[in-house]
Amino acid sequence: MSGTSSASKRLSTQHRRQSMPAPAPISTSGNQPTIIATPPSATGSGPLGSRFHPRSQHPMMLHGGPSNRISAWLDQVLSFVPRRRRQIRYPIAIALGLYLFLSYFYFKGVSTWVTVAGFKYKNMAFNWDVKRCSYRKDPMLFVKDSNSVLVIWEMNCKLPEMDLTWVPAADSVDFEDSRSAETTFELLDKTHIVYTATLTGMPTQNTNITYSINPPRMLSHLYRTYTFSHLPNPPSLDTREIARFGAISDNQCEVSQFMKVLKAMTEHHKVDYLIHAGDAVQDYDSLDNWQTDFSSPMSHYRIGQTTPLIYTHGNHDYDSKGLYPYTGARKWHAYTLAGVRFIVLDSNINSSQQDQWLEEELKSEDSRKAWFRLIVVHISPYTQYWEKDAWENKGEKNWGSFVRTKYVPLFQQYGVDLVISGHQHNYMRGQDGHMVYTIIGGAGGQLDEEQVEDYPVWQNGKIKIRHHYVLMKITGDRRLIWETYDADCGSRLDAFVLHSRTDA
């Protein structure tokens, strides 16, 4: 009996020693604290620990201690997932994020297609003559000379009483009252009536111009007013003011891509003028092309109404009759803006009249005194990429060849600084001595990838087979800064700087 009692006592004492070890003594010497062992019950180990803490959690977690905020947020978001399957919450979150990311780009593309479809639907409604008197094409501005701008718009109804007035900005001292511009109209058919007005005698100093289209009082909903920059003089040397020119070409056929180019340019930059090097439409005689492929996208981003165009005609928008109701009946012309002498040529016309005019223009005082002499011509003197079969067997290698054989010697003789062209659907930059050549045909048309020539001017330059646009800046310290941007991803494809060679 006593033996049994003694054995029980020994077992009880042994069990207590195993379950409840004595705490380690706290040292009173030295600077380091003594580490106290955690009781087994706190970690969930041992016979008692597993009973009270089946999930083996730390005590601080059991009492709302520190936790991972992201994990807690995911637990809340994924509360619909059974707790025993929470280990798959991160794959679910990644899949959900990827789905939202792809959905964004999908609906972004869909929104473009919906907008383009809206252009076509609106055009059909006009063609069917089911819309009330309204604007088919919003006003579009074209630079006519250094102090004149041409305004062109189209209605689906004839309103002879329509007039246009304009006024400089409030800080202008030359004009106190608004001025009227004579308005004329041309009837293309019963639903295409083109109106034209010219703002002449604009101030000789840099300012803003506000113009208004005034319909008859009974049609007040047709009233429109817009403002644009007028920069006939070089930027100020003191303030280093910057004049900005956008530049595009060859958007024909690809409306959705053209929309991407315009969106990228307008979202990231404010431009005062827009250079268009031709081929705005695929078929010049198609009134629908002019509506849905050019005018509507330009109006969607309010570019044509507030940004005067420096425009040259390409082979697709060439009018053999020379009427050009939508762009102005001009073949070759020149003007000075922000210190740059723009000389616009027509590569569709191999004419002795144009030859003579060009040489006289390059000799002129306006050209010689400008900070930069810049040529805009649709077909480049040095087209290098095209379709091989059309180039060799259909005679397209001879298109615009007179620009290279006749005009390039004049460019070199009279110190042209920059030649801007399109026609070829990609981006190129080359150089011949001091003169820089660029091709900017990437505003929408299918890109050209087949090389058909190998001209030395491009050897040390840049070639980018991408849709793109250009930003050209003129600064007060007599620099021309050129930047080319990818229209799809926004990255900068190329950049260079020209310094004026004209004596101050």
C-alpha cells in the first residue's frame, strides 16, 4: 500500500515537472536580459497545449495583435471563399486583377470602335436627309498666309444669312471691335453645302483670336465660337516662349488608328498649329471619306476648330480640278509663323510654274530672314520603303521624282534646314550636310516594311516602323526641337535639335 502510494507520488511529481517546468532564474549581473522559456501551453504543444490551442496560433494573434493588412483585406474581399480553401486566395486575387486589366484594354478598344461607328451612323443620317439643319463638318482652320486664316465648315442645309465675326484677345490694342469675314457657300449636293470665310488683316503681334459663326436668330442652336493661337512672330527672347507645332501624315483608311494618334497627341501636348503632310483620306472623290475618316475624328478632339492646319495635298487627296472645297484651293504657298518660313509644295504637279515660284520664294527676304526654312511636301525626295511590285512594275518609283531631281539642288543652294514629307507609312530621319530630311507617314495607314531603295541620306539616321506623331517646338533662343512619339505606347522614338543659321 505504502509502496503504491509512494509510486503514485513519484509519478505525480514527475508529471508536474514535465508539464510545468520551473522558470529560469533571472540574472542580476550583466547588461543582457535573461530569456524566459515559453510554457508549452502557449505554443500549443504538449498534452495541455494541444487541448486549448488547436490551431497552434501565437497568443498575440489570438488577442488581435499585429497582422498583415494586405492579407486581412484579401480575407475580407474573398470572404465568399470557404475558410478551409483560403489558401487559394492569392491565385484568385491575381486572376481577378488580370481579368480587370484585360477588360480595361478591351473596353478601351471597344469605345474607339463605338465612336467610329457613331461617325458612320451620323453620316448616314445626313445622307438620308433625316437630320434637321445642322453642321455636317465642324469648322476647320487652314493657314492661308502669315496674317490670314481660312475657315471651312459644312451644313446639310443652305443658310445664306450665316456670317462669321472675329476679334483678337483682350490685350490686343490694334482692334477694339470685332470684325466680319465675308462668307460664301458652295452647293455640292442638297445635303452637302460647304461654307468658307477668310480672316484677313489679323494683328501683326502674337495673340489669340476668337471667332464666332452666327446663324439666323431662329437657329441659335447653330451658334459656335472658338479660340486659336496666332503667332506670326518669333518667340520672345526674354521669356523663351515656346510655339508648338504638331505634325502628322497619311491617316487614310485607318480611322481607329488615326483616333489613337490624335488622342495621344492631344492628351500629352498642347499644339498651336498642326502640320499635315497629305493623304487625309483614301478616296478624294468620296464625300463620306472626308466626313468619317478626317473631319469627324478631328472634331472629336476639337483640333480642327482650335488649331490652324499647315496642309499639303497627297496623291490620295489630290483634286485634278484644283477646287479643293474642304482644304482650300491652293497648290503651293509660303508663310512665316513663329520665326519659321513654311514653304508648302505640291508633289502631284510637275510644273514649271511651281519651279519658278519655288526659286523666287527661296531668294525672298522673308525666306532669308526667317530663323528656319522648312519645306512641307507629300512625297519625299528619297522614298525608301514601299511595295516592291508597285515600285518596280507599276511605275510608282517615278512618283514625285522631280522633287529630288529639280528641287533638292535648290534646297541645298538656298539653305533649307528641314524637309517634312509623308507618303511612306513609317518614320525616317536622315541628313545631307546641314539639311535634315524626315518622313512622318504614320498617322494611321498600314505601315510600310519593304525596302525598295538605299539612299545615303538615311544611313546614319533613324528608321521606326511605328504609328507616330511629331511635336516640334520653337524656342526664344533660336532652336527648333523635334520630338517623335509612338502613338500606341507613348515612348519617344526620336529627337534632335536644330540651331538657327540665320544672322541675328
